[in-house]
Amino acid sequence: MSSTIVPFEASPPDEAEASSKHPFLLGLGERVRALRARRGMTRKALSVAADVSERHLANLEYGVGNASVLILLQVAQALQCSLAELLGDVTTRSPEWLMLREMLENRDEATLRRVRESVTQLLGAGSSASSGALTRSPRIALVGLRGAGKSTLGRMLAEDLGFPFVELSREIEKFAGCSINEIQALYGQNAYRRYERRALEEAIQIYPEAVLATPGGLVSDAATFNLMLAHCTTVWLQASPEDHMGRVAAQGDLRPMAGNKEAMQDLKDILASRAAFYSKAEMQLDTSAAPLGPTFEALRRQVRIALALPI
């Protein structure tokens, strides 16, 4: 039976309430909030997509979860295994997976990144940044949130390098035969992610040299993001939240602010939740630090040095 979706606003618990919650439920709530922000979804949007009431989601995010979760936790503790292992995620399906998990557990981010890059090379999945500048792919992927300057700077960079410019959002729309908004409204996020991956796969197959402007949420799908990191030289275009919002509005799109008094805070949350993923890019450039001309020159120089091209 579908849950009834009603307008609901909840406030986070105060310190006294938070301290009375079970730490596992609090951590679960934090992960739900982080995942929701990474995907750029409001609680209402998640409520509709998951067919769960906003009140239930708010309780979950604030640490008032279903007691059955605690029962699963107790069973996992009794079996001396992780909850993930009890639930049967992909890393528990064979002894080799379990051994790899044990080896990587509690490693720092820098070590995990080196492992990922080494595995990429071992599996022949593409050029890795750790292999050196001479092996970098001449397929440049610009990543970052909407309004960072990917389209504007991407076109300028493609013209400078003599490469094709590919706006992945437009390729997604070609595959689907409708707009991005219509894809998400009619078919949902999962279908959109499938079109996104297909568009990236085709771009990689067709263009040995290109500049790709990628959708801001591409990093939300680990498989698609790994594919891009393996086959492209990546640049994270960063900007201040104010510039992100202002540039999108200047393009005539007022949706980020329409009927949302907390639009700026939502934007900051999305930036914060995706930053750790965007930072996996091989290069970074702050597009708020200088006007367009100097910013492009900085990007041009970074990319040409990375590809061992004349400056």
C-alpha cells in the first residue's frame, strides 16, 4: 500500500534528543542525508521516488529509524560480521571479495586512491593518472556542479585544442528522445542514470580526442564515474555557491530558486556531499577566482601541460 505523502517539515533533534538516540541510527540517518544531497534530491523528491512518507524519511534522517534495523544489527553483532555482510552486498559474495574488504578496511583515502588507480591499470580499464602525463587520455572530461563553467570553458578549450566538443546532457537527450526533465519525470532517476552511462560509453567509443562537459550528478553513479576516470583526463571546475546559483539564473533557469526558500543551503549541501567525488579528478580549477579570460588561460595551460602539448 502506498504511503500518504503530506506536506511536512521537521526540525533536527536538539542535543539532548540526539544523545538519546542509538549511534547506529544516527549514523544511518547521516548516510541517508549525505546520499540524498549527493544526488541533488529534496526530501520530498525522495519521498515520492521511494513511496515513503516525508515524516518517515525525516525520522530516519534524524535517527528515529525502524526498530527492525536494530534487530538486524544485533544479529550481525552476534554473528561477528558487518551488517553489510549480513544483508549480502556485492563484497560478500565470495571469499576473495571478503579478503579484499578486510585488507582495505580502515585504510586512508590516499591509500585507497592508489589502490583504485593500480586496479584500473591491472584490469586494462584505461589510462590512469598515476601512469604519468605522457599516458593521459586526450579525451578531456570537465566535471563539477551546474554553473561551474563546463559548457562555456569546454567549448573554448575544444576550439583551442582542435577537438570535438561534446555536451553529454545533449547526448543523453538524443538517446532518450526527450529532455532531461522529461526523462526524470517519466522514467525516474534509474533510467536517467542508464542513459547517462550509455551516452558516456558512446562518447568514449566515438571520440579518441574530445572535450566533454559532463552532468553535475554523474559522480553519483560509481560505475559511470569509474568509467570516466579510466578513459578521460578529468578536470574539476569549482565555483562558489553564489556563482553557481547566479550563473544558472543568468541562463534563464530559475528552477533552483522557484518556491524554495532554502535553495542556497540545498546547493551548499550538494556541493559538500559531492566534493569528495569531484576531487578524484586529476586537475582542479577555481572558476570564481578570476574573470573568464584568465580562467580559460589557466585551464588551457593545465590541460596542455597534462597532454604534453605546446603551451
